[in-house]
Amino acid sequence: MLRFNTPDADRVRGERGVPMRSRVRALLAVGAIAAAPALLAPTTADAATPDGTPDRTKTVASGETWEVTEITRLDELVVEDGAVLTAPEGQILSLTVDGVETGSVLDGTYGWTTVIAAGAYRGDIVLTPAAEHLESFAGATFHLRQGAYVGADGVVEGKSVLSSVRGGSLTHAYAQDATLTSTGEAFNGFFVADGASYALDNLHVAFDGNGRLDFASYGAAMTGAGNGTRLVVAAGDNTLGDWVACEVKGLIAPQIQFDLRLPMTTW
């Protein structure tokens, strides 16, 4: 079952609404998981000091720009106000802490891309520069980031933030019992495209933040796009029946709480 957490009414009513994270634009079906290749895992590198020894801490000072050119692992990252973290041209940067995507904010009220916010981050930190994934809508081009981008030949690691996909199995043909959690803005879960055939079984997604724009699939839990793309979604732990559901939890001020399970088909 897809899971979403929405802690306040603003995120339910406006552009921050949970439905913007549940967009599916391809053939959606309930089916079984087939045999597939072995588990994928992100390759990371430690930052290094001038003498070559691992340095697991990093401070980016105000006025300084740090270009992250490869997947980098840290224990502590301090980004001061006025500091800039960036990726090489044609790439976009994501940050995970203990497997949770975080720290990314839109570059404006109507932002088309994200930047890493100032702050102190501690834990198992992974910085991932991935190839930009561009989607256009209404004359605007949006710079998507996703946990896993799936193309015709399977998961495209160069377009994926694999450190955000936790638990279960992630292969080139399916993901099973995996969890994705995001507290940043405009982060995508699975994006299946280019005529790929892919299966999701018992996927758990908890995205808390601005999903930005439904029509461009900007900030969606899962998206299927393109001719010939087939996205198969198998029901997980839905206690109401053997059907795929998007679970939406939220609060309507001042104290009305709700828990909805929305079917992914037969609307």
C-alpha cells in the first residue's frame, strides 16, 4: 500500500496537497512479481582530506560553493546561510540522512528546481548528484529527482537517488517491500518510462512536503509515462481488501484527524 502523511490542513487544501504526490500516468494493474536480477545498491564515496584519509564531516561556509561531483557519504554536514551546494552541469543534487530524503527546497514560490537548504545535518548522510530529469508542462520545464528512475533496461542508476530506497528488494524488474520517505520538497518515488515494464509490490511511501505540481508529475509517489510503459502495482497490507490503495493521513484545523484509503483504479 502507498502511504502518505499530511500533518496540516494547508497541505491538504492547497498546492501542498497529498493527491499531487499520487499521480499515475500509465497502464496500472494489479499483478504478481516475477523473477528478476539481484538487489541494487548505491555506490558511495567518502569525502577526503588533502592527505587522502576519509573525512566524514563537512562545513560549507557562507559565500562558499561546493560542487558535489560524485555520490558522497558523510556523518555531519553543516550548510551555512549563504552557502551553495551544487552538482555539475546537467545534474541535480539530492541529500538523504539515514535513508530519508531531506533538505531540498524549491528555489522559489513557483520553483522549477530545488536547492539544498541551510542547516546542520547529522547521521548517515549521502549526497547524490544525478542526471537531471526534465518534464515540461504549460511552457515550464521542471527538474525532477526520484528515488528510482526505471527505463527500458531497468533502473537507471545515474538518474536515481538509490540511498532513498530502503529495505526490501530493488531490481531491474521490480521493487518489493521497499520504503521511501521524504521530508524535502518536490521529490519523486518511482518514475517508470521509456516503454519499461516494472512491478511494485507492497511499496510504502511517506512524503511530507510540497509536491509542487501534479500535472508535471513533480513530487509524485509513482509515475508511469510514455508509449508502451507498463506499471504493475501489487496490493500490499491493505486490511480492507486485496486492492491497491493510497493511504492519506492528515489534520483539518483545529482537531479533525482523518485516515483515507483511496483506490488506485476504478475511479
